[in-house]
Amino acid sequence: RRHAGPGHLLERFDIENISTRCADFPWKSAQRNYRKANLLRRYAIISSAKCSLGDLGMLSFDYRQAMDLDDLPLMDAAELRDRLTGAVAEGWRVLAFFGLPEAARGPDASGPVGLCCVLGHDAAHMLTALRTSPLERFDSLTPDCPQVHLFEREIYEQWGVEPVGHPWLKAVRRTPDGMRGGAKSDAPADYPFYRADGGEVHEVAVGPVHAGIIEPGHFRFQCHGEIVLHLEIALGYQHRGLEAMLTHGPAGRRLPLLECAAGDSSVAHATAHCVLWERLTGTDVPQRAQLVRRISLELERLANHCGDLGAIAGDTGFLPTSSWNGRIRGDFLNMTASLCGNRFGRGLLRYGGVAWDLDPAGCEDLAARLRAAGRDTRGAVDIMLEAASVRDRLAGIGALCPEDARVLGLVGVPARACGLDLDARFHAPLSELPVGDHGPRRERGGDVLARALVRSHELDDSLALLREDLARLAACPETPAVSAFSWPPRLPARKLAVAQVEGWRGEICHLAVTGTNGEPLVCKIVDPSFHNWPGLALAMRGGQISDFPLCNKSFNLSYCGHDL
């Protein structure tokens, strides 16, 4: 197509003329116009997001900055409800909704507690927050905003503030045979499960003990024949009280604890925690450390995507890829071990930087191993996805529509498989490092096949990004990447900060609020599994119970990441 004004008819040209026409096209001018259009588009999005907040009487702040808590006006629960639902209707997304005490207190102490909600606008790269005065109960927002469903149950369980009218107010992490675990509410732990009654309707209970080394969790199916009418998922068997340990325990153990929040996401959770600390204190991270962090994050993504695709192949009965990917996953884990001495990346992160660096020879060695493992991965995955029997088995299984995914607040691979443009690497980047031509990988089917394809495409992106970052690291000036920072004795007073990191499962969100003396009032952790478990339950509705193992593998959610 020629560069032409409005109304110009498209010219038709043959193959011989393509090179001539391309040479005639004003590429530099078009690139400048494209960049300008993108800047104008982003400015329009930001302006629209700010206008929507202005109309609702809310303040916005940059996702990289800590916000003064005193700048957030106190409001009552009804006002918070109106503003939150209005913001969600304008494209904002709930990142965290939690109880906020007025002052620091012990794990078993009581006192006034209000509500706080943090929302994000992905396209505008902005955050906003709302908070209420102390209260004992409030009208549930779940009927109007299902994104807060589990958050409201968690608030009742942790703080005893009751969401009146919640459609299914039950424990989130308390189990029938477990201890109270710091719960402040009187909600019974031995709660009833949803039941469907009728002729030929039967109930199937699975877990919490599973075969092998699978983590504990209970699944209660209501079925008519083979068809699943409803699935209810009860977790909490791995609850450790992690948030309370972060708030009340010694500062020196916070980073090691976060590396164990979800063992297969050690690097992502440790990165989120360090970024949160750095935003609270205003600490700058050297470029070399940023590169090492991103390299470790992408290695973690490669290892787990490779393992997930192998697990999907195994549940499909396609054994070649199942076997190959088990071995190749180990190659990626060993690359992380060569970087820091631990296959899961534990001990790599430090406040303000990293604990280990790579010299040019190390970058060259890692790049060579990456090329070999990438070639093997691509071959193993392609032979599976090109098999007609595999694609036929995956297509249409566990499908979710984009609207359901948006309403539930899904993140990560399940959200992108439904066509949602959600990837914290791009809507909340951790640094100014270039990302090239990469962007969120989306599919439209919302089924097991779509989730497998998203992972397959992201393998290619991670491999390409790692090659580029290793070359940058080898050529980067010898500025120190290794950090000796430790947690400071006192954080800035009355601050709220948020860190969003795209782990391999999806967006990990860490949040902290400090008190009058800089003491942590709240340390909030939201693993992507917390958002996505309800999505798995909905994906099974109307499907066959025999499809559950395959559907479950395609989500591959964390039990301990949910249970904390």
C-alpha cells in the first residue's frame, strides 16, 4: 500500500512490485508517526483514567512510588462501595482488599480495624487506593464486584470484620481439622459444602490427601452422571501464617520466608519483596542487578512452562513430550543453580541488588546452554502441538469466556488465554530495560489448548529475551550488582507501597503499609493462585469430571501460594 491521503483507493500490485513499493515507502516517517501515535494513545488512556478517578473523588499515583497514607481520605463503607464499583466499571482492577489496623499490634491482639483497597489501571500504569474508618461490619461488595469475593472472606477470617450479605461467607484458610490459625472471626471451620439435589445427582469428594507429592486440597464435585454441575474448592491445609510472621517477626527472616511463599516461584516472590522495600525506601537498583533479576525471572518461567507443557502432554497420553520436558525442565533449573547455587533461585535476591553476578565468560556459557535447551524444548513442544490427537483432546476443554475471566479478576496465563491483555512485565515493568518487540501473548479460546499455546509462545519470548539480556549483561559497565543492603531498622512512616511482578503463573502483588514509627502495619501477599482458583472451579462447570486432571494441569495453581 502506498502512503496516500484519505479517499485513496488501494492499489493492487504483484510480487515483482513489492520490493519497489517497499523501497518507496517513507519508513522513517511512518516509524516516527507510529511512536507519536503510541504516546498520544497512552496520554489519552492516562487522561481518561485520571478523569474517571476525578469524577469518583479518588487520587491516583504512579505504581513505582510509595504513597503517603495520610493523603488517602477516610470514608465510610457505603462511599468505598460506590467508588470501588465505579472504578471497576471504568476499567480499574482490584489488586488487594484487606483489613488495615490503626496501629501496630501483636498477632493475638485486637483493636480498631478499617478497610483498604488498592486498584490498578493496567493501560495507564497507575494505582489508586481507598480506605475506611474503623468498623465492625459492612455491606458485602461481592454481589456487585465478584473480584473481591475471596478478599472479603479473608477479611472476616483475619480481622473479624463481617461482610454482611456475602453470598458464601466461609473460611478461606481454616480447615475442619485444623487450629484457628490466628483467625479472628467466629466463622465455623467445619462449614457445609454447596449441594445440588435431584434425581441421579451425586457427589464426588477428592482430597485433601492426594497421590504422590501433590499438595493438599479438597475438591467437592456435584455431578449429574459425568457432567459437573458445580465444583467447590476448599484449601488452607498449608496455611503457615506467613503475613503475620512478616509483620511481627524479625526483619532478617523476611526475605527467606518470602522465598518459600510458593516454592516454584521463589525468584518472583523474592523479587516482589525486594522491589517493595526499594519503593518504600526510595532505593535505586543498578542496571546490572536489574539484568540479573530479569534473567532469573525468565529462567524460572522457562522451567515451569516447560514442566507444565510436559504435564499436559502426560495427561493427554502423549508420552514423548511428557518424558522430554521432564528432562529439559531440569536443564533450566540447573542454569539457575549455576547462577546462584540453588536450582530454585533461593539466595539470589538482595535488597537493592542481587547476591551473585555473571562475568562475560559466564554469560557466554549460559547463552550456549540456553540455545541447546531452547532447541530441545521447541522440538518437544512442537511435536505435541502438531499432533491432531493432542489438539483434539485439548480443544474446548475447561473453556472460560473473556467476560467471566474479567469479572472474576483472573491474571496470568488463564487470563491471557481468554484474550485479556494482562502481563505485569508490560503494564508494570520493574525497570527501564528494553523489551524489544515482545508483548503479552494472548489467545481467544479460553480452553486448555489456549492455555497451552500461551505457554508455548511465552517460551519463545523468554528465550529471545534471555539471549538479549545475557548480551547486555556481558557488555554492561562493571558497576556493582552485588548488594550488601539489609532491612533498615526503621521504614518511612505512614507510607503505602505496592510491587507487581509477573511470575510464571501470573501477577504477584506484594503490599505494605507502615505506621507512625515506620513499623509495618500490614504486609499483604497476593499470589496469582488466589485470583485463579475460582476460575478453575468455573472452568469445570458443564464439563466432564474425567477432564478435571487435564484442566487442573492447564491452570497448575499453587496450594501454598494461596494458603500462605
